[in-house]
Amino acid sequence: MDMFNDPNLWLPWVFAALMGLSILIYVILDGFDLGVGLLMPLSDDDEKDRLVASIGPFWDANETWLVLAIGLLLVAFPVAHGVILTALYLPVAVMLIGLILRGVSFEFRAKAPIGQKPYWNGAFFTGSLMASMAQGFMLGMYVMGLTWTLPHVAFALLTAVFLTVGYSCIGAAWLIAKTEGALQIKAVGWAKGGLWGLLLGIAAISLATPFISPRIFEKWFGFPQLLYLAPFPVLSAALLGFLWWKLRRMPMVDDRHAWTPFAAIMALFALSFGGMAYSFYPYVVPDKLTIYEAASAPESLMIILIGTLFVLPTILAYTALSYIIFRGKATELRYD
């Protein structure tokens, strides 16, 4: 109760939770449309149009959550913002170039002469690959404490590959829900392959995290802390088993439960993120800077919180609205 009486304690916690929520929503929502972009080389020309149609109404709004997360980091934890973005300047630049390339190619593939369309399709895939790899690299470097050593960079490259495959998996699960026929059957196969990358990525980070610092090791294996963490791996293993079982039985004749793989992978991402949040709390920069040390003054945070209470529901509302309006199967891609 003392925490909620002291704004120096509860305000940083609230903003850390809001920032974490924004990152999680971004990883899930932009993760699936990045994943769809990664699957472009595996599809034929007509299927590429259907892939783009499946994410067309959503991809731009999905990136809003990244802007919100970085904005919250800047205004609520300015010291941490400087430390993190300074350490990750190069992969952040690669990610931004990839996102720009995706946006440009998304528009130009529809307006360029038909002979140039394959180049813009390639650019869309390249932008998706750059953004996915950069995000995976940043995740690995963050887990390793943002220090640039050869082993840490090697681990970050490994997580970059695994996260990219994980994005392709959630992208394939999205396509299972949004498409039908031959493309849906292909998407089931893509999801099965991507599931292995998702599994290896979770395993790699899970094996590395407790050995980063004695503090995290104690949170993982000390008692009773072990009991708090136990639901995360148990539920994750159950979800992975369910996904494999479900994918082996898809697509169903009447397309029942087409959304279940996507929902299960969303839950898996949420559990993985929750495990990381539990491991690193209360540090915003691993073992260097806590959310309380990095937070802005309580007076500033209170003003920012008031603004966030208006902005966040607005973003949630138009995000939900777009998914409600464009629910159902992706239709033929048209620009007239």
C-alpha cells in the first residue's frame, strides 16, 4: 500500500507497464504483418497480392504502437532512452530503413509498371527482413546487457534469426485465418516450419537469461521465486504442444477454428514477454538502471499520464475498429 501513496514509486511502475504493454502489442500486431512480408518469396504472383491484401488495412496502424512505446521511453525514462538507443544505434537505424522500405514498396508495387512489380515485391520482403532481423538483434543485445562483445553479438545474431522465423510463424498463422483454399494450405505448412524457429528462439533466450546475472539466477531458481515463474514455461510448453496438434489437423473442411493458431501464438508471445518482464524488473537497463532511477520527475510524469489517458484509448479504439471493419477473409486486392 505504501507504493501507491508515493508517486515516486507508482508513477514509474505505471509508465513501465504502459511501455511494456505497447511493446507487446507492437510485437504481436506488427509481428504478423512483418511475417507476411517475409513469406512473399514463397508465394506466386497471385498469392503475393492476396498476402498484401490480408495486411493492407492494418499494417500502418500497427506501427503506431512502436511510436507510442519509444515515445513513452523518451518522456518517462529519458536517461534509459539515451543509454538504450545509444547502445543500439546501428540496429535501430537498420530497422527504420527497413520500415521505410516496406512503406514505400507497399505503395509503389501498386502504382509502378507491371514489369517493375517484382522489384517492389522484393523490396517489400527486404524491408520486412531488415526490420525483423534488427528487432531480433536488439532483443538479443538487450538480454545480454547492451554490451558489445563478440559472444554477445553472436547471441544477438542468433536471436535475430529466431525472431525472424517466429514472425514468419505468426504471419503464417494470420494467413490461415485470413485466406482459404490453396494459399491457406500453404500457410499451414509455413506455420509448421516457423514453429520450430519460435521454439528455438524461446529456448535460446530462456537458457541465456538466468546466467546473465546472479540476481536473475536467484529470481529463476530461488525459493519461493521459482513458484512465481513456473506458470510461464508450463503454459508455454502446453501452447506449443497445442499449436503443433492443431496445425497437423488444419485446414478443417468448414474452416472452423481458423483463428486458433494465431490466438495461441499471441498468447505464447505474451507469456514470453511476461517471463522477460519478470526477470528484468525493476531494471529498464539490465542490472544498470532501474525504472525508479531513470524516471522523470513525478510532476512531469503526472502531466504525461494525463495525456496518455487520452491518447492510449484512442489508439486502442481505432486499432480495434480497423480489425472489426475488415474482419473475415481477405478479398481480391483492388486499387480502384
